[in-house]
Amino acid sequence: MKNRIFFILILVILFSFSTKVSADGLCSSNGYTVMAINGIFTTLDEAIYNKDALGFKLKGNYKNEPLKVDFLYNPTHLGGIGDLIDVLSQMVIDRNDDYDMVEILNDASQKVTTQKLLLVGHSQGNFYANNLYDAVASKPGGVPKESIGVYGVASPASRVAGGGKYLTSSSDAVINSLMIKVVTYGADILPSNINLPLQSILDGSNGHSFSDTYLRYAGDRIVSDIKSSLDKLQNNDEQLPQDPCISPPELTLVHKAWGVGFASA
């Protein structure tokens, strides 16, 4: 008798779990996902801190729907030398299909769980946000362009994919230094559209920090811009709830070898 009761309880638990998975699915039409993508020289702890700071500003819901704030990590390799080279090439070519881009796409395939998706890039993360948009917007296994958007912070890029908004301060020393590269290499860069007064040692002395500069002095503007961007996102009937919102990329042997190499370095 006891064994029979135990068996029934197991069936009830399994049935409840499968019902929840079926109801919520892998790609829900209910809710929003905001994915932050960091710039170079950002540690994993700093990326998590920035994500949490942005999530605190956004309060966890929007228009009575859950709002998930997460991040896609852009790591630093070889002391940042390779990343600096990447930035220069991204400014000129405006495209990147490197190791990190594949990793970010793979990470997105696991973390994005709602149809409505907004990518928030900071610094070099703007290039990856733009490239990720280009890779999945209205593409097979991707996201209809009506359901995905991009918002840029401290952007060294020449555009915001999908016609999204951005915020770059004229007091941002890092972006200002890149203006030299514009003249040298013939690249283009979005002009600054706000002037943030630097008033504290927390500014990091260069006015480029996502949390200590932009969220600190322009948090309300960023929240307003993000909400305006979320307003444009629509549910769709192309992404099935039982399927991933973004299909994972094929990880080739060459890609895996690069991963081993970076880990060893």
C-alpha cells in the first residue's frame, strides 16, 4: 500500500512539472527579456554587478508582464590586446563573426526565454549587440524583427541595429579617445547626445563606466529609453512556445579549439 501511494505521488509530481513546462514553454509570449552585453576589460563579477544594477532600475516587471534582466558575457582575452584589436576592426568593418560572437549567440540561445527581446550594449558590447541582431532578426531559428530591439550605451559604433536609441556622453574619455581612430582609419562613430557631469571618484576618472557613470547620472534617461524600446516590441506567432527563442549555433571543432586555447592562456 505504501509503495502504491509513493508511486502515485511520483506521478503527480512528474505530471505537475510537465504541465508547467508545457504551459510556460521555452519561449513565452508573456514577458520581456533585457540582455546586457558588456565591453572590454569587464570582469565576470563586474558584468553581473552591472546587470543587477540595471535590473534594480527596471524593477522586474513592465506593463504587468515579467521583465527578466540578464547578461551575455563578453570576456577579455590575452590581457585585452586581442579585444582592442577587435574594437578597431569592428569600428572599420562593422561586423564580427569571431569566437566571442559565437559564444554570445550560444549563450543567448540558452538564456532568452521570451519572444520580446531587447539587447543593451555597453562600449564594445554595442558591436556584439548589433551583430547579434543582424544574426537573428527575421532569420531562420531567430527572432522576428518586430520582437527584438537594441539599445546602446557609450557606443563606439556607427549605428544602432534596428534603428534603436543610444546614449553617449560628451564627457566619456574612452569614446572621445576613439574619435582619433575615426580620423586615422576612416571609421564612423555615433555622436555624443548627452553631457554627464563627473562629480565623484566613483566615475572611474574616465566617465565610461556603465554603472558608476551612466546609470549613476543618467539612470532615469536610460530607463525611459529602455521602456520606449520595449514599447515597440511585439509578440509573434512564428516562435513556438515549446522551442528555444533562438536556435543554438553549430559549435565547430575549430571554435572548440579556440576555446581551449583561450582557457589555457
